[in-house]
Amino acid sequence: MSDAAASMPHVLIVDDDQRLRDLLRRYLSEHGFRVTTAENAADARAKLSIISPDLMVLDVMMPGETGLELVQALRAGGAEDLPVLLLTARFSPEDRIAGFEAGADDYLGKPFEPMELVLRIRAKLRRSVPPPLPATAPGPIRLGPSEFDADRGELVRGGEVVYLTGGEAALLTLLARQPNEVLSREAIVAALGMDEAGERAIDVQVTRLRRKIEADPREPRFLHTVRGRGYVLKPGG
């Protein structure tokens, strides 16, 4: 592989429609991407065992293991840093939320313009670079029996690391670096480089985080909603 090719962003396309795979391979290659394709979830797993793509474009409705099941399994297995853009003909708000809950980073409904996919991929790759953070990190903070290290994006309870998805870790890091400060949904969306559906996705991430850091997620002690303003993290022992 030439140095020029190696420097191109590497995209893994997973879709059971060969015609679409071939179209996207050709189109993305013409727009400066290195492309690998897979025909189903099993094929994607095999490819991921030998390559490290910069982003995965994943069809939701595939025979056997669906795209939602695959991304959920990948996140649970520790692949939280791989941006995933879902493709689907089902584009209702409920379907989008299901995708975000599974661990996807973006959603594009079928049919779509190939150029829109290119632009979304470029935007997501730019946003995968962590946003600037305060120069002075607060160090690990206590959340009851848990401790969160914002430098590592690592939540520990009872000496064991608690698994966080990439989105959960990014949100908790942002809040932890500005403890006791209310951050609006708009500010969080901008800081984390999310799309127009980001505010709803943030609500989902907050719900999931509360399950991991609160004794009673329905009566949060640390991660609070400030009605009409946003969210605030209040550390405590």
C-alpha cells in the first residue's frame, strides 16, 4: 500500500446489498476514502479482526445478526472508539433512539444521496477528535462508591472498571471537567460534535449513565437535570 493510500481515512461498509456495497465503495473511493466492505455481521467481525477502520457504515436490517445487534455487541466488547453510522429504511424517532441506545454515533435513512453520506462521514471523523478541554483537569472525582478519572475516561467501582460506551465516557468526561456547573443540551451537543438529533441522544446517555453511577437512577444524587437549563454533575463521597 502506498503512503498516500495509507493516509486516507479507512471506512468499513457493512451491507447485505451487493449493489449498494459496490456503489458506495466506488463513490467513497472517488472522494478520498479507503474502503473495505462486508456482506453481513459475521463478515464484518472477520474484517475487524484484521483491520482498524476509522469509521463503520452499518446497515440495520441484515439477515441473521442485525446492525443494531452488531454495534451493541461491539460496544459491549470494548470497541467504544469506533464511530458507527447506521443506514436504515426505518427512520422514525423511535428507530433513531434505538440506534443511539445500541451505541451508534449517527443515523442516515434510506434512500439517501451518496454525497450526504460523504459529508456525514467527514463530519463524524472530524468530531471523533476530542474537543478542547479545560487546561487543568480536576483529577479523579468521587461519585459515592465509584470514582471517575476524566483523564482516562474510566469509571471504577469496588476496584473494577465499569464499562462505558464512547458516548457515555465523552459525556461524563465533559461534565466531570466542569463539576457543579450546569451545561445546556446545546452546549453539550456543540462540545461533543453531535448532529441535530444530539439533544435527544444526550438524554439517552444521561439515563444510561445514571444506571451506572446512581444507587437509585430515579432519585439521582450526582447527575442532576436542571429543568429548562440542562445537566450538572455534583461529585460527592
